[in-house]
Amino acid sequence: MTYSYNRLWKLLIDRGLTKTELKSIAGVSTNIIAKMGKNEPISMESLAKIATALNCGLDDIVEIEKGGE
């Protein structure tokens, strides 16, 4: 599977927020933001914190595509 957080990065730009501000308002660690920057999977708990902080749905911040088998 491949993960893409491009929707989240666009949302941050649209709202005028930085990744550092996201980290603070969502209460997630720098490591979580770094993993997302590399399109690596993160926990559902972290995704929920981010979605709640931004008042949006999970599909607004992450895309998950099934990879070739």
C-alpha cells in the first residue's frame, strides 16, 4: 500500500498553517510529522488527532492506495 499526505499539506497551505503549528495544535510529535513527510504510515490515533484539530475527515488528510502485487 502507498500512503499520501498531499491532501493534508494542501489543507495546511490553504489555512495558512505550518507543520510546526500543526504539531502543536494536534498534539503529535515531530516524528509523526517527519513520517508523514516521507509518506510513511502513522497510527490511527495520530490521524484522528490531526483530523480533530483541523476539524476535517480522514479522507481530507490521507490517501491510501493499494499497491501492485
